[in-house]
Amino acid sequence: MQQQPMPGYWYSNVSGQLIQVRAILFISGKCRRIVLEDIRGTRDYIDTGDWRGMDLVLHSPVAEQQSAARDY
């Protein structure tokens, strides 16, 4: 499932590694780069094509709580 990058939200990849979207960088009004940070604080910059190629699952507790509240 394709996930949209949302700053402040955590995602997990297929190996279970947690990454957080720290920022989205826009150039000429278009999303061009995404700043990621892993659980150890290491930051990485990827382009939107690389983001689309990642198999991620939303892992943010806030989103999970909101989803659970909608299910009631």
C-alpha cells in the first residue's frame, strides 16, 4: 500500500525498522525530497521516487488511535 509522507509520523519497513518523516522539501511548489530519521537519529534525504519504491506501513500511535476511534 502506498503511504503518503506525513511529517512527524513513524513508518515501519518490511524488516521492521522504524523511520520518521522529519520534513518534506518543496521545490517550485512540488514535493521533491523527504527527510527521514531512524530510531537512532540518523537522517537521510530521499527523493519522491525512492519514497514510492519503499514498502512502508504507517506506525504512528496517533494515527492508530484515530483509526481505532473511527472503528467504534
